[in-house]
Amino acid sequence: MFKVDLGRGAELRPLEPWQAEEFLAHMDRARAFVDPWIAWASRSTTLQTARKTLQRYADLQARGEGRILGIWLDGVLVGGVMAFNFDAYADACEIGCWLEPAGTGRGLITQASARLIDWLVTERAVHRVEWHCRPDNVASSGVARRLGMTHEGTLRANFPWQGVRHDSQVWAVLAPEWSARKDSQSPGGAKSQSSGHEGSQLSGGAESQSSGREGSQLSGGAESQSPGPEGSQLSGLEESSGPRA
């Protein structure tokens, strides 16, 4: 079975429809923390709707237009990362993430996002990877910064949530920048977050704060949405870079 060891009891694995019951239990623990950032958090409230959320990503993966991966800590699902909004013409996509409080403070979102970006760049030949988050989601923007992304600008009032419009920061990293970053961090200077063959490990079978509007504003990338800079706020990303899906 495909999995990537993130260290200290954490693993990155595919998150699929048959895991809907486990996903729902996780959402019940995480919902209050990630709902402001991920659209499907408030929609995945029953076994049927949880399965529907995961099936949507399975369908995207089958078409080569998305992917969702879960993060397990000591055998318990605590969060995940996703890719969505693929633009085949521009060779671009968006990524997002989310994390429940139990997983914060460990750098899990940064590590998992680095693995996903590396796979997108090396295996899917994506040239541009975006990360969207609200300006007040500092956990998410912190992850984007740690991933070597550039803050390219802010979209004003583009993200409606509960009757209020919010701004969205747009962060991005280009394939040449990612490759140069990996080269500078490897062999001699080994602090690589992505170490080794991250891309090929993902392709072994896996395939969006939430940083992304589905995941993005969540995560926008963050590693924390609430307690811990790494955890729940991450989730800002979603399926568009902000919880829209």
C-alpha cells in the first residue's frame, strides 16, 4: 500500500471513499476548527455526505484533475492535503490542506505539502503551484512562506463566507524555483523538507486549508488553525483556493 513516512509516527496516505467512516469521525473532531477555511467541512456531516466528499476527489483523480491525501498520526487520521483546480493549458494547479488540533505543532502540513508539490512538479509536470489563504490566516501564510512560495498579491473580497466577503492572498511557487530549492537543500546541505524521491513515492499510488479555497484558506496552508501554528488554520485552501467547493 502506498504511504510516505513523515516521521515521529506520522504518515501520508491516499484518502479514499471506502474510508468515509474514519473520515467522518475525523471531521467531527476537526469541523469547528477548519469550517471557516474549508467548504466541505460543513457538508461532510453524515456517512453519506462524507463519502460523497471523498468520491468527488476520487473522480477528480480518475480524470487527472485532483488528488486528496490524508495525514495519519499514530494510526489516527488528523488532517490532509489536496490538489485541485488543475489548468492543463497553463500547467498550473492549486493545493490546500487542513489539520485538527491533535496534529498541530509538528510541521506535518509543511512536510505533506512539500511532498505533494514535489510530486506535482516532478511527476505531473505542473509549472505553477498556487496556495490561497485569507490575510488573517497567518498559520497558512506561514506554511506558504516555509515552502518557498512568493506572495504575489491579494484578491479583494473574492471569498464569501457566512454572509461576509474576505480577501484572499495568492502565493505561488514555479517549477524552476522548486527544483532550485531542492538542489540547494540536498546532498551537501541536507535540510530538505522534501528529501529524495517524494514525487515518485506519491505516484506509487495516491494522487485541495485547506490552503486553496477548499483547502487553501484553510491551509492556505497552515499548520494550524487554532492552537498551534500548524494546524487548523491551514485549511484555507479548498477547491479553488478558498472554500468554495
